Amino acid sequence: MSSEIQFTRDTAMAKVRAAEDAWNSRDPERVKLAYTPDCRWRNRSEFISGRDEIAAFLARKWARELDYRLIKELWAFSGNRIAVRFAYEWRDDSGHWFRSYGNENWEFAADGLMRRRHASINDLPIAEAERLFRWPPGARLADHPGLTELGL
């Protein structure tokens, strides 16, 4: 275990924000590079293995989850593991809005790439007027509140 990465609060928070920024790019080829080539995921009820499957999954996801905006927040960390809570807002092609809430457990290899991701997610229909994530496409603006500040 001594060759494993060991997170501090600051490095864990930086890893969470980097992941948030990458996912908000909605670029599967960019996002997949944060994971080991043999990374294993559980996302809801889907099991995914390796970067190619990750990229294909994300391309499908963002083709149906339009106007996607994500906020992640560090929940806990220990050694080479980080727990995150998150919420994201999106609309379907019929114009119906959702806020999806979830938790992720991450495990990292010694090189800092994620080798395991387990995500549990629930979707809540919302009205367009209830949206809270209203920054332009891409990374969340530095002055936009996080989940705790938004009361989520």
C-alpha cells in the first residue's frame, strides 16, 4: 500500500474539482483520460470496463442529457480513496428538466488515475424555473455556489 497515492484534504478537493470541470466539458475523450486503461465502473445499474467503454457510455449519456451542468463536492477521503456527492441538471429532448443526485466512491492507482468508480444516482423531475445551475456551458464559474451553499 505504500506505493499508493495518499490524498490530503487539499489534493482530494483539487481532484474533485478537476473531475467536475472535465465532466462539464462533455468531452468523452478528455474525460476518459482521468481513468486507468482498465478502469472499472458501476454507474447506476451499468457495469463499464476500460477507457473505450467509458467514452462510449459518456457519449450516449450526453447525447440524451442535454444542457448538462454538474457540481461535485468532496464528502470524505482516506489514503487512495475519495467519496463525492454530486448533483447535475439536464433536460431531455422533450424539454423536461431533471436534477440528478448521487454519490460516488473513487479509488486511485499510484499514478493518480482513477481505477475504480462506483456511482449511485437518482433523478428528480424539476420545472425549468427550479434550475439552480445556470452558468454558460463548460466549467462552473469560480463564483457560482457549490452544493452546500445552494442547500442541496
